[in-house]
Amino acid sequence: MTTSIISASDPCYSETQTQKGDRHPYCTLVWRRDQLLVKPLGNLKQPYLPVLDDEQLLVECLKHSSVKLVRIDPKLGEAKLNLWANACEQASKPIYLRINSGKNYRISENSLLKTFKRLGDRIVALLFLLVISPIALGLALLMQLSSSEPILEREWHVGERGRLFRGFKFRTTALSKKTGLHNLPLILNVVRGEMSLTGPRCWTLAEALELSAKEQQQLNQLPGVVGSWQVEQAESNQLILDSVNSFEL
């Protein structure tokens, strides 16, 4: 059943607006068991809702709704996904990409083992944070002295089962990019349970949208810091090698 998160009693809703000119709803909202599915526009007509184009209004509507989580189709594009992700973050509602689970990526690991593994990851991550804290603080200080820009970047990443979360990284500089030190804050995501110490690459939202439907199946797994670090370093080294080869030619 298709419905809106906006009801007649909602304080941020006045009355249903009809479509004007070339203004059309960019998506279809479907309510399923306390979940809100945000899908590309289909055959089912839906009146234009201005709230869906205004982040702050959307935040207020999500806060006043009974929606427990949002699932959004990646086909809607990066701009709309960022809008919904930002709104859900402010409204304290989890948001997931709608992806195909795929037989090869269904979770077969025992739930108890998973719990112990995540607990172990968090303990090791906390100990690692204590060890590297002098390095991290020194790097943060250098960044603060060299620029007035924020020290940390908080880009949207895709976690287990497509859940979107903010990945913490130091602002990329020539030094941190070369050594991979800008990835150190990802340990905070391990402590928060959004990543594992080891596992497949953690894709940013922009990168995940470039994957094929089959490749997106890997987004069902819990991503790892080591896997992401290795892939990023390999790509960086390959880029440097390609640049050197181009220069020699």
C-alpha cells in the first residue's frame, strides 16, 4: 500500500498539493510494517509533496512519524540519497540502501559467533586507539595549524545490509594520503559497530552507486578497515604508477 509519512494531523502538512507545470514527485513512498520504502516513480500516481524536496521539513516529518527505518532505492541518485540520509540522521532514523541479498552473500555465520567477533573487534579497536592516540593527535594538530578546514571528514559509507553510516577520516593531505594515515579514524566506526577490523572494502555512497546490481550484493557484508585500507593503497599506488608511465612516454 502506497502512503505518505505525512498525515492530515502532522504539523508540517497543510494540504495535498496538486502537480503544477512540470513539477512531479521524484519518488514513490510505500509503507510496509513500520518501514518506509522510497522507490523511483512508477505507474502509481502520487501528488507532489514539497516536503520531499526540503531537508528540514523532511526531518520534522520523519520525527513525527512512526517510521522505524527507511529503505531507499539506489536508482534515485546520489543527490536524493544524500538528502534522505541527512534527514534520517537528524531524525534518528536508520536508513538502508535497497539491495539484492543474493545467495552468495546471505549471512550463514552463527549469531553467537558474530556477537563475540564484534565484541572482540571493539575491544581491540579501543586498545588500538589508546596506542595510536599520540600519532592521531599529532596529525590532527598539524592539520589544524596548516588549514582552517575541519580536521575530520564525515562522508556517507555503506555498511552491512546496505545501512548508511558516516565514515570518519582525517582530511586528506599529501602526507596522510601517501601513508594511509587519514584512515586512522575509521577505528571509531569499529567501536560504534559499523565496521569490522577485517573484512571487504567499505564503499562510500558515491562509489556504491557506480556498482552493478550484482556487485552491490557484496554490500550485505560487514566492511572492514584493513580491507578498505589495502584496496585504497593499491589504487593509490596504481595511480602513481600510471602517472609515472605517462610521464615517461
